[in-house]
Amino acid sequence: MPVEIWWAPLVWGIPFLGSLVAGLTGIFNKRLAAILGSISLGISALLTIPLIMVYVGSGDVIVSPRYTWLTIPLGKGVVDVGLGVFLDGISLVLTAMVAWISFLIGVYSLSYMKGDYGEHRYWIFFSFFVGSMLLLVMTDNLLLLIIGWEGTSLASYALIGHWYRDEEHAWVGDPGRSALKKPMWFTPSHAGVRAIIMTGVPDIGFMLGATAMILVSGTAYIPDLYKGLAPLMGDLASKGLLTGFLLLFTLGALAKSAQFPLHEWLVTAMTGPASVSALIHAATMVKAGVYFMLRFVPIFIAASSMVGDAAIAQTRDYLAIIGGIGVFTAFMMATMAVVARELKLILAFSTASQIGYMFMAASYAGMLKEPGLGIVAGLSHLLSHAVFKASLFLGAGILIHELGSRYIDGIGIKARSLRITMLSMILASLGLAALPPFSGYWSKDLVVDTSLEAGFLQASVLAIITSFLTAAYTFRMISILYLYREKESLEALSEHGKAHGEDPVAFIPYLLLAIATPIIGVAWALWINYFSEISLRGTYLHIPEIHYNPQVAVVSALVSILGAALALAIYGPFGYSILPKIRSERFLAAINRFLYDRWYFNPLLYIVFVDGGSKMIRAIGRSFEGAVIDNIYHKALPRIMESLSRILRNYQPSVINSYLFLMLLGIAILVILQMMG
């Protein structure tokens, strides 16, 4: 029987309260607003500890009393929408991850954002962002999930465009660079608009799908959808529309998690502060789409199995498409990271790539005899990635801020002067590169194993190739930052010395996260089945017995080691550089430009949608002006007025005395009416 905890909604409610308090106190004292905002995040994180203890000890899910705040009338009755919480294994893992990582990022922000011209505004939207994400993962109904979903979009728009003065240090891309005659650098204000448009428009599909689910099933309560969604899926399957409907419903998730072809907003989101990048990439926003998949794939599997083979087949088609999008995104973004120069941009590419693995695992779960394996794989990689990626972004923020460049070759070996940051970056990078025994190795291995079990050999091979690229671009980054020993770099290090210190308020959060990366890796290897049991509770999925495939484990390790070794050989202190050769070879230079300019996808978006859209609007405007305005204003209206004047002339005598008499008569009538009133 579910355990009822009345105060559970406080976990998401307190950050919203913190946002309000920060907004009010910041009018008088910005630092007080920052402190109160971070305290609200700390309280929210601490409240997850008793929730976890109760969940583990009870053997059941956690709910809160449901307070009805909205009633939607339907033909057959009403839908009650309550302010309730439903914490099964998936929700609880996400809740704890979001709360604690957001708190650590908040502590970091106390140092990183101190004195910033938008510090007051930053804390309003930072706390609001965390509250929206916690609401999204904790709520028990679709309507509040949508509210939390859109709340993250609003907050991301404000925080990505935080440095609205658009100074060059906050840009993304090389100033002056263009591809297909389109600019390839972006300001914060531009990037914020891109984010809300590219994530907001696809959300229409999500909201339409959710509305259809509520209307047909007669419930907004998420646990009831396991059975309540069956009639809708059966009806759509009988008409051959189920796959299309599910894809429409998932558009918002693909956009939120920056999956192809809706990935471009995440690249330019790097215009925000590093703490915002860490929050978006590790704890909120892009993880919302993964949560969507982990939450709804079990529901789709259960509901389709109740209504026959057609629904099952079309659901599997949908899952195969989403899984294919995931693995393609993983590969495509990894190729971009291999040649990127901006530190935060490399990490951004890696985020979209790693989330592709998560989509792959969650989707292919529906093809397995034990769907729980794929759900656990996706959830494991989400948690693993959140820890090391938060550490990497926070460390990157310090490097960029202290050393004055956003380019890895501009920072160079000066990064070695920040010793604690160097240790953190290397530890977290080993997790990203998926080297054993770090957490990324075990979780990524489980994703590849899921793909193979589901029968997608080509996707598995592409995922393994992507693992090679991931290790290569990660060690390329580390080599350039910490291993170069060229004369110029050594002179730069000598000149830099120890001019800049490391603030403990800033480095303790990312150091803790970096240290957690190998610890989680060891824990994963030992207790993955216990994690599986905890995380699948309440999903109605059978809990699988997970055994790591030794062949896959060995291949994954060798591929990652090979990618790392290649990068070290090319960029490390004892290797050689092929960069001059790349620049001199026309074919290799063309490939480098193609990857550096992000497969030309961004300029194509502008050519097709921005330029094409403006041309279409101008054409429609010209047609409207010619067909409607000209015909009405220049032809029809003059003819009407001419006819009307002709009629009036026939009834009016052309005598001035008559006009005066009629005018005086009208005035007299008005005076009489006024006196009577």
C-alpha cells in the first residue's frame, strides 16, 4: 500500500518560495537574495533524505494527499486535477538527483555570480528553474507535469539570455565566422530566443497529445494511464495512426533533450553563465525529455499489450524510430565535439550525445522480453552523466572566468595553475570517456547491452563507434588543457604563476561531484541489481536480473581506451600534431570545416525556416495586398461611395435654405429631448 507523506510537495514548493523571497529581498540586498535562494535549495535537498529512507524501508511508492484544485468537465463525468505527488523509483531517483545537484550548483553560484550585474534576477529564475523541474518529476498528473515542463522553458530562456548586454565574452562561436553565408556566432539575447522557440513550438505536440489522453482516458492521474490509455491506443492503432500520434506526443521531449533535428538550441545555450549550463545539462531541462521517455515508455508498453497486435506493432515502430534518433544524435554530436575549440561547446556536444544513449536505452526497452533492463540502463546513464557533467561545467566555468578565454587552445597549459580544478576536471572526464571503473563505463555498457538484446546490431555498432569518439574528444580536451609542453605554453604557465586563487565555495561542489564519479562506478558494479529493484518499483515492470555481458564490457573498455590513446598520441606531450597536415590537405580541411560548422545544420535551418518563412510571408503579403487591399480600397470602395453619393443627390434639394432649416430643426429636437430627460 502506498505510503502517504503530507509534506512531500514541499520538496518542489520550497524552491518556488525561494524564488519569490529572492525576488523581494533582492530589491534591497542582492547578497541576501543569493543566500536565501541557495538555502531554499538546501532545504529541498535535505527533505529528499527522509523520503528515500521511507521509500527504501516501506517497499512501496510514496504519495501525498491529493488536493483537488481544478475540475475539468467531460461528457461522461469530470477529471479532477490534484496537487499530489507520486514517487515511484524513477521519480524518486530524479527528485534526489535534481535537488542535490541543483543545491551544489547553487552553492557554487554564491561565489561564481557574486557581483554580477544580474545577480538578483539570476537567483529568481535559478530557484524557479529548480522548482519547475522538481514539480515536473514529482507530480502525479499530466496537467502539473505540463506546467513544470513549461516552467523550465521559461526559466531557461531567462538564464540563457542572462547576460543580455551581449558582451563578446558571453558569445558562442567564432566572431565573424559564417557558413553558407550565415553567421555562426551567437549573442546571449539571440540564444535565449532560439531556446524558447526551438523547445516551445514542439511542445505543442506534447500538449495536444496530453490533452487527447486526458479527454479519452478520463483521467489526468499518471498511474491510471497504464490502463486508461489502452482505449485511445487501440482506436488509433485500428486506423494506423498510433505511431504518428506517439511521435507527435514525443516532439516536446526530443526538443527538450536536444535530439536531432531539434538539437541546435542547446549548442547556443552556452551563452549563459557556467552554473546555468551545469543546471541545464546535468539537473534540469535536457533531462526532462529523458524523464518523459522513462515515465511513458512503460505506460505505452502496458497499454498497447492490452489492445492487440496492431497496437504493439505500431508502438514498437515508434520506439524503433526514437531509438534510431537517439543513436544518430549521439554519433553526430560526438563528431562535432572532436573538432570544437570552445570548452563549454565541447561539453554541450557531449551532453546531447550522451542523452542520445539514454533515449536509445529507454526506447529499445520496449523491444525486450525484460523491458526493465532498458529503463534501468537509461536511468543509470542519466544519473551517471548528471554527476560528472555538473562537475565538468562548473570546473569549466572557473577556467574560463579565471584564465580569460573560452577556447581550450586559448587557455592551454595555464589551466594547470588551478590544481583542484585540474584534479576535478580529470576525474570527471574519465567518467565521460567511459573508462573503467568510472561510472560512465558501467552505465554506457548497459545501454549498448540493451541495444544488442533488442536486436539492433547496427545501432549497437554506431553506439560503440560513438564511445570511441567520446573518449577521443574528451582526452583531446584534457591533453590541450593539461598536457601540452610546447615552449610557448610553458612560458605562459610561468607568466601566469599563481595569480588566481580557487575559492572553496566554488570548488568544493565540483570536487565532490568529481570524487563521486569513481565511487558511483564501483557501487554500480556491485549493487546494480539493488538499484534495479529500487528504481523499477511502481512501474509494473518485472525486475530483471542484470548481468554485465563480458564481451560487451571488454569491447567497450578497449574502444574507450583506444580513443583515449589516439588523442594522447596526437595532442599529448609525447605525441605529434597532425593539425598542420589537416589544414594543408584539402579533403581533410573540408571535413574539419563540415564538423566545425556543425554539419551545416544551423545555416540550413536559417535558410529554410527563417529566410524561407520570411519570403513566404512577403509573398502572402503581396498577394493579399494585390487581391484584397487593392480591389477593396482602390476599386470596390470608390464605386460604393460613388453610388451612395448619387443616391443621396437624388433625395436632397440643392437649396441652402433647406439645409439651414433641417439643421435648426435637428438642434431643436435635441434641446427638447434634453429638457424632457
